[in-house]
Amino acid sequence: MTTNIDTTSTGMDDSPAVSMDCSPAVSMDCSPAPIIEETETTVTNINTSIIRSVKKIKQKIIQSKVSKVQKKVTKKKISKITKKKSAFNKNGTFRKVNTAKGQKKEKKVYPVVDPPNAEDLSSENKYVPKEKRFRAWKCDDYVIKILKKRGWTYVGEPSDAGRDDYPESMKDLKNKGKLDMAECLYWADDDDARILQGMANNHVISCLPNADKALTKVYQQQMFNEFEWFPTCWTLPKEKESFLKYVNEHAESWYICKPRNSYGGFGMCVYKANSDDFKKCLLDRKCEFVVQEYMHNPYLFAGIYKFHFRCYMLVSNARPLKSYLWKDTQIQFSTHKFDITQIESNFNKYSHITNYKVNNEKKNRAYLLQDKPGVGKGSEWPISMFFDYMKEHDKEFDEEKFWVDLTEIATKVAEKLVYSPHITRSFEKKGALVTNHFEIYGLDIIMDEHRNIMLTEANTQPGLDWTDPKMSDGTFNSTIVKANDITEGIVNDSITKLGLDDFKVPQFGEFILLKTNVPEKK
């Protein structure tokens, strides 16, 4: 690229009238001399005028900036003298409270809403809306379809502002008193429950407030590490010392790395103890993440594929705790042959991660559509098919023991979760009403080669989605229909169990009442 430099403009005025090199100017008799003197005077006057104008402009700019700064300082002074703090009225709108300078900051005021009348409650201690109205996010389209089939009227999303700037947009609507205050079932997300808690006694909300915070991978470690059915977990780098001690005592061990708030199987990888990648990727990282002991000897379906059970737990009441294990589940398979050597830099997530969304990724489509030994096409089954398969191919598998062990796990999960500090604060300090909240949880269960089951994690929002039984190659997969039936079953059975309506539908699965112990208050 060529740059053209203008050599005629050097910043100096070189016109003949002021040129010191002009020959006529050196002649005493030369008439142009007075002209030069007159021109110099004119130029000087013009330059002086320009300088004065520039100075005036600069002064105005400086004055404008000073004025703006003074206004800001004044505003800050005023805000220090009188601060406005918001607090809820009973109807969920804000009232304003003045706090004078020097006064101690008030604690946040939460709404105080009286619980519903006893005659408005079901046998499960849930508020029963007389008008069968409900709100749900459009992405929960399968749940919307199920509830409509039961006779409920869909009146829109929890926030008319939609997902733009969510959840701040929904908080803003609440602050302005513009959320739906009429009786309503909210099929809610985790943030919805925090915003809606204690807002009204005629709402039924499908989440326990702050359950998602209690079920981050870091907090699950704190709640479940004491149990044998939970693979030991550490939060790094905070617990690096105890982790290394365990590793040194278990040289032949494997570990799965999980981002602290990840879900859906994403961001995970498996490492062997003391390998180069193990030291580089796990021990040298500075950000917070979770490491869990990895089951290197899982029970392989048809001797080839790893899998997990997606089990469902219903918490109908938080105080006192009342919860159920639903006696039906889905099974989700990996789509590649299990290979413990395909880890670290050679990590094959389709071999180790059994999550449905991972194995249904577009780039894995050929394996998903493959007629796999034992599994067939696809990656999910109803548990009834699994039990039938095991009766024929593995006589040592004990179905009754499976449910006994699973009930024990679910019982402890319910206790630890519902009495966690996060949920306790909502019901005891933030106005959440026991009569107005329930939740369905997903429990991810794996099984080792000795047929012992373990919990890998518990989840809110357990993927109650519909899967198209027509696969991408045009074939119809009847096992997907059965898996969809399980999703519809847990929603229908839960609404019926809670007594929220009188819709008659055959019970799909049995509920096992969990005999939980209420911890004593300290």
C-alpha cells in the first residue's frame, strides 16, 4: 500500500506575501514593501481573533464538564442523605421506605402472606385452584400438552416479557406489581420459584425455592459424600490436599471432572490417577470444579454399552417432609462401546457419557441410528424392557433388591435436600408457603458389574420433554413411544397424587412413600 504524503502542506504559511525569500522585499525602493507590512498586520489580527475564539470554546467545554461533575457530586450527596429501600406489600408490589443518613441498613423485608384456608387444600396439603389455569414456558411444550389434556387452561408464560433479560425482566414485573396474582398453577423454572415464593397463597408452584442451589455439584458433594452409594467427590482446588491423599492410596482409580454448575453431561472428561493429563488438567487448574471418583467397572448392557437409570422423586411437602419414589424409570444408553482407555486427550464422550442429549448430537447420528446389539436403534428404553431383558439374560439381577436399594437412596436424598440451608431459608425466613410448592426431581443412577447401584447426581428440571419417535432416517421407533409414555406418566401421576384436579386417568406407576426422618432443630 502506497501512502501519498502532501509535501505542499507543512504547517507553515509560505505564500509570496509573507515569504522572506521574496526578492522585491529586500529593495528599499521597491513598492511592494508596504504591501508586505500591511499583509503581516492583517494575518496577525486574524490569528489573534482565531486564538481568542478557540480560548472561548475551550472555556465553555471546561465549564460544561465542571457543571456535569458538580451535578453528579450533588446527586451523590443527596442519595447519601436519603436512600430509598424497597419492601413488599402483601399483594407483591413494592412500597418505599426512607432510610436517613447514618441509620443502620435494614434487613430485607419479605412479604408476609397468610397460608390458604384448610378447606382449600387437598389431602396432600396442597392448595387446589378452583379455576384450572396454568402458566408454563413455551419450551415445556409437552407438559403444556399434558395439562391441557387434563382440562387445564394455558394462559401464557410465567412472565409476559418472555425470556428476554430473564430473570431480571420477571423480577421487574414483580416489583411493578404486574405479575399474575389470580389463582394459578405455575409450571416453573428454578428462578421462577425464587421470584414467586410468598407472593400469593393462591399459586401452586412446581419448584421448591433454591433447590437448584442445593443441588449444584459442589453442594451435592457436601450432602452425599458420607454415603457409600455416592462416589466420593472433591471440590478443587480447595480440597486438593485431601484429594491427593486419596489418590495416593488408590493408585488404580479413575476420576470424572465436572464443571460446578454444568448439566446435561457437558464439559466432562475422565482421567486416570497420576497420568500426565491428570496432573496437568486437574491439579494445575485454578478455577473451581468438581472431581468425582469414576466407576471404571460399570455393568455393561449386552456386555457392550454403559447406561444409567433416570429415576423420579416427588416432594409433595417440605415441612414436614413428605416425599415419594415413583416406581417407573427411563434408561439412557451410551451409543459407543465402553472403553476405559478412551479417556483424557482421547476422551470419547459417546462411550462414557450416557446422557440423552449428548448421544443424540448430530455428529453422532450414525451410531444413534445403528441397530446396536441388545439396545437396537436409539438410546433410551422404559425400565420394563430392561427388567424383561435381565430376566432372560442375567438371572443374578434382583429386581426387588433394585427397588429396595433405590428407595434407600431416594429417602436420604429427600432428607438432605429439603432440609438443606438453601431450602430451609426459603420456607422459614423468605415467606415460601409449604402448601404452595412441590417438585419432581430426577435421580441419575448407575450400576456396577456386581449389580450394586449408586447415585451420580440429583437434578431439578428432570427433562420432561417429548421425543419424536420418527427418527432422522424415517424409521419409527416404538421404544421412544414407551419412553414418552413414562414422561407423561410422571406428570399425570404427580398431579393426581397432589390432588390438584379431579381428572380421571389410570395410574401409570406406583408411588413408594419415603419414610424420612425430620431432623431436630439445633
